[in-house]
Amino acid sequence: MGLMRQMGLMGVLKQPITLITLISPICSISPIDLIVMLKRFLLLAGCLGFSLIAAAQPKPNILILYADDWRHDTLGAAGHPVVKTPHLDQLAREGIRFTRAHVTTSICGVSRATLFTGQWMSRHGNPAFEMFKTPWSETYPGLLRANGYYTGHIGKWHNGKFPAEAFDFGRSYAGTHFIKQADGSTIHVTQKNENDALEFLRTRSKDKPFVLTLAFFATHAEDQHPKQYLYQPTSAALYQNVTIPIPTTAGDEYFKLLPPFIANEKNEGRNRWHWRFDTPEKYQEYMKAYYRLATEVDSTAGRVLAELKAQGLDENTLVIFTTDNGYFHGEHGLADKWYPYEESIRVPLIVRDPRMPKAKRGTTNDALALNVDTAPTILAAAGVSVPATMQGRDFAELYLKAKVRDWRQDYFYEHATIRSTDFIPSSEALVQRDVKYLYWPDFKYEELFDLKRDPQETRNLINDSKYAKRLTALRQRFAAVKAAAK
Ligand SMILES: [Ca+2]
């Protein structure tokens, strides 16, 4: 569609020539021919008018609501039995919700580098929390600013030093839930996210379209704090009288099914499980606190979206809600993310797009949409050419086109070793729609799960003879997608 918008101008340039050739013989023709001619002229003029409108249409604004460590099902719209997210649910009703969105690496710094560059870790080159090697001029904030966009980044930045000069409005902060301000007062990080986003919207340069990445710190834990999830005092009343369901795979017997280098107490996923979930009482307390942080983000999202509406911008703003990685809520006896199991690699993705046909609004789509797709989608919506070095694909095709037959059916997952192979070992995977092949390079260890029969990934089928033929094909495909990610 971005391309079509660019083409619109070419259409306008071409059509006047056709018009002249049509009108010039009018003087020497019969009245009936004249009527036919006039009809054709009006028809063409109609087309021309449409092209003019398309060409004159202002570029869309773009708002990315980017949460942190937010599980794919932490949404009322996804049928969650407890958490309340009324504003994001409303956004899903006005847009589309991707039910099988994934990240290509499940850790903050790497996934964020992928967000900006539209590239796999193998290409952007940041294995953890460093600046990516991709030139800034090939990121969506860089490209949109170069193309006349007023450009903002608010909140978390996890790729080395924050490049404030690269933004018209850049404010970076994260890591703690309560922030000390210059005047000595304290503010909650989500409230600061909201204040800054409203300030951005109210003070922005009004003669330019804008792109704002609102990068929340919630629902990320404050790792060094014993309470982990420090919500705003006004949220304390939420979820007091409910019981959070315990995941069916939370028991020790499931932890023991994990590869031996994960199923031990040295592993960071297990360590953090002890921080948060190792008694039923703690599970209730910490999960409720996590959901309070989520509902606070939802409320802030609601107020930012209300400001868009108040400024009359909601009909010309592409809004994307997503996150950098999923999260274990005690499944497999783990906490946090990193590993290629479903809880960790699946993320929420809601898109409200002014171009979206009415029939698509309020629907869901189960295509494999990836975090590498976000940057190309944003650029295409803005009518900016997508650099050939970007590896994702415009996911707007999935709601703008009547049918997309060649969308990906699988993808490559990758994660580097963090600190040591005891702490967080590296992992890779070929994720297909119905099956997943995992490879742990540090230990040359393989797993195979039948996602259709075993969506909770509790039966490793790597030595099951019934899957031997499939496994050979999966290993080949894994090598191919791995090579293509470079
Ligand atoms: Ca994260």
C-alpha cells in the first residue's frame, strides 16, 4: 500500500496525457459520441480525482506501544481469565490481533535491536545489550526522520548508550519502577512514560507526521528488588479477591523434563523462579503484582490513545502494541524468558491501521508474524522504501490483501550464551506451525516437540522413530533458515 501511495503520484503524472488525447477530438464528433466521450472523461476524472486524493493524503502517524516482558496471553482480548486490559482489548476490536506473533530472540536488548533494524541477531550483530552494527540510517527511526517525520523515543533503551541526538524527542529511562526526579519527588516509571508521551503529542512539530516508540519498562521485574514487580499504590486494590490459576506444567516433574543443563539450580530461569514463584503464596502475590503492572500499562495506553483522538489523529495513525519477549509464569518450573519454548517466544501483537478494511477490524490472524516484520511494516505504511538489508516482511499484507498465499510457515530462532553456559546457555530453533526443533549449541543437544499434540512441550520426541523421517527434513530446513538469517 505504501508502494501504491508512491505510485499514486506517478499515476497523476501519466493520466493528463491520456486525458488530452481523449478530449482533443471532441469538436468534430456526433452528440452521441460526445455523451460516450463525456462519460469516459468523467470516469477517468473520477480515477484521477482518487489518485489526487491518494497522493495528497498526509503520511500516517505511527505509534508503537512497546511493552516489556509481556506474555502473549496477558490480555483480556486473548481470553485471559484474570488480567484486565480494557483499552488494549478495545484496540484489538478496532484493529487486528495476531495470535501467533513471535520474536526471533527472546531477550530485551537483542529483540529491541531487531525491532529497530528489521534484522535477525545474526545480521544486526548485537548478542545481548549492545548497540547493533546496522547503520542508524537503516533503522525505522533513522529512515523516518530522514523522510520528514518528527521522531520520538520514550522510556526503555537497552542497546548501549541512548542516542538522544538521533531523535527529535528522546528520553530514556528504565530499570526501576520508581524513579527519583530532579526536584526530589518520586514517580512511577509507567506514569512517567505517560506524562512524556502526552508531552510529545502536545508539543510535537504539528507540520510533520510523527513516529513515537513508547517503550514501557513494565511489565519487566525490578530484578534487584525482593518484591520484583512494584506497582503504583492505586493499583493495590486490583486482583485482591481472585486466585491466579497455576499453570498445568508448573510442577517439579515438568522441570525435570527439561534438558539437564536447564533443569538445575545454577540456571537463571530456575534462580528467578525461586525469586518469584517457589511457594503457592509467593506465586499469587508476585503474579498479581505483575498483572497490576500490566493493567497500569493498559490504562496509560488508553490515555495516550484518548489524546490521539482528542487531537483528531486516530483516523490517521498506525498503532502497534507489542513487546520484546514473552515470559514464563512458572511453566516448566521456570521464570523469565530466553529459551525457545512457547511461553518465552510468543508475544502479543495488536495493530490498528487506518487502511484496514472494515471487515478485518476486530478479527484475529494466526499467521507467523515476527518482530523482524515490524520495521518493514512501519516503513511501508509511511511510504518509505524498505532497505534490502531488512529481513522481515510487511505484515499489513495480511489484512490489506484479500489472500496472502506465500506467507512464511516457519522461522529461525536464536539466542546467545549470556554470562556462562550454566547461567543462560545459547539456544536455536526451527519453529514451524505444528512442530518445533530445538538445538542447544553449547551442549549439541536436540529436542523435538509436536506442537499440535503437545502444545505445552512436555514430550521430547527426538528419539521417537515415528518422527525420524520428519527429523531429517527438519534438520535440513533448520540449516537453511539459519544460513538465511545472516
Ligand atoms: Ca524484555
